[in-house]
Amino acid sequence: MHLDLSLADLGDQPQLSESAHSRRARFHQSWYRAAKLDVKAWGRTPAGRPIGSILPAAAAEAGLNFVAPSARELFLTRRKQGWGVDPVRMTKHMTSSQALLVNLLGPLGSSANWLRDVLRLLLDRQDIAEVTRWDIEFAPPSRNDYLGDMTRLDAFIRFRTSQGTEGVVLELKYTDRFSSRRLDLAGNRRYAELQASSGLWHDPLQAFLDQEVGQLLRCHALGTRILQVDERVWTPATLLLISHPDDVTAPTVLNRYRSRLEDATRAVHVGLDHVLHAALSSAPTDVDADTVHSLQLRYLDHAASEALWLEHLEKANTTRTRRRHPLTQQQVDEVTTVL
């Protein structure tokens, strides 16, 4: 790992309209590219904007956005299955939540029981006997047999207990916001039928009209409907939201959604730090533990890039001050004379 990096090695850091968490995450990923991956160049957006947290083409083609071979293999396998993953963002954009998804589930799912053991810890469900199936970027093949809309799940995990089959809808947030897409759920017959069969929400009309929780509601509804159609199970799915510990919005939205549920225990929020701690404590091999350490460094250990971050902030503040209070010609002449 390079200790002599400069801000120039980290590349362009446009602020755009990002949150403080997003800007810090983008900076840390830029540091990880230069320090850990030893990639000195950086890529551009499709519009041509250079950004330090985007891998250049050669690094992307080499699979450097994936922390383990199992993560890259998961991406390649899912891509062959059809639409649902963005190959550009997945291979180039280091802040992509889809990339984080495969970096997390690729390793966990490559071991027979690792994913099961992590779920036991996160959900406090020691009765989980076996994970029977899991899919990423999942949507039913025939939407009309389910809810009829374009909702897609980050991941859907089915597991078996002594009581039968259950399901977990996994929603993962890194730097992205919740979807602002609005649907007329209150006037949707399929959602009304789902409520009648599951009793998922205590006041369905208010839940359907609450646009702030719309994405979580649609994902939870789809997971519950998948269990009904595919497994003939009438117990609602559990919604598991995983977000970065610096993301203050995600848990707030989750709590708002929980207030809409008949059974609030059917929605769970867990920080990414706790997920990786659970993964580390249950890692089957030393190689798997090393993979978790890499995930922690890449996504959580902002202390590793803190010195350069503070330098970046100081430089940005100085630049803003100069723009607001430019030197007069007399001051420029005085500085020139001194020099």
C-alpha cells in the first residue's frame, strides 16, 4: 500500500449535488484505487467527466472492481441471465451499489453455509437451517403473475426452517438514494389483493400513499408475493436493509416504513459494518477472512484516507475563499514585489 500518495493521485473529485457521505465515500474509493489497487489513472463518466472513483478501461477489464474471484464470477453469471445489471457501472464505478452487492454476496454465497450463518446473526434467527436459493437483481420472469410492475430486488434469499420456507428481500444502499419513481399503488388491484392475503400493512391506504417509503414497500410486497406464487407460503417476507454506517437517510426511511407494517419485525436495518463483522466472525477459511478484511478496508476504513481527505478539504476551502474574495490588483502587485 502506498503511503506517499498525493491528492493528484486520487484524481478529480466533483461535488455535484452529492451528500456529505457520498463525497466522502467517493474520495475513499479514489484512495483505494490508487493506494490498494495501484491504479494511477482514473476513468470518466459516459458524458466525459473525469472522476477519481471510476476505474479506467484496462483496470475495469481486468476485474479490479471485484474484491474476489467469486464476486466477478457472480457478476458474469448474472449478466448471462439477462437484463438487470449495468456492466459499465459494475466494472468501472467503485461507488456502485451493484458492485458492492456482488462483492458481498459473491464470497458469502460461494460457501455452503456462510450466507446462512451470516443471516442467522443479522436476523437473530438461529432456526435458519439452510439457504435454499438466492438471486441478485431479481425480478419474476412473468410479472403479470406477481404484481405486474417493474420492481426489481437487489437480492432475494429463500431459506428453510423447521416451520417451512421463508424469504428475505435484501435492499442494499451504499451512496445511492432511494428511488423516486411513483406508482399509483392505492389504485392497483394486485397490491390490494396482496394486502388481503398477507395483512402486511396496518393501514394499507396510508402506506400506499407514502411516497417516501415507496421503494421499500414495493420491494417488500414483491418478495411477499414471490413466496405466495412460487412457494405457496403465506407468511410475509422479511425486508433487510443494509446501508453504510455514515448514511443517515437509509435508517430513517426504514423506520418510517416499519411504522406502516402490521408486524414491525418484518423490516430490519443493519449497518454494513455489522454485516462485515458477522461475516468475519463466521468466515469458514482464512482466505474468506482476508476477503472480509479487504471489504472493510475498501468500504468502511475511512481512517486510512483521512489525512488526504483533510488536505482535500483544506484545499477546497482555500479555493472557495479565493473565489469569494479575489485579490485586488494592488495585492497581486504587493505579493509579486515580495517574491
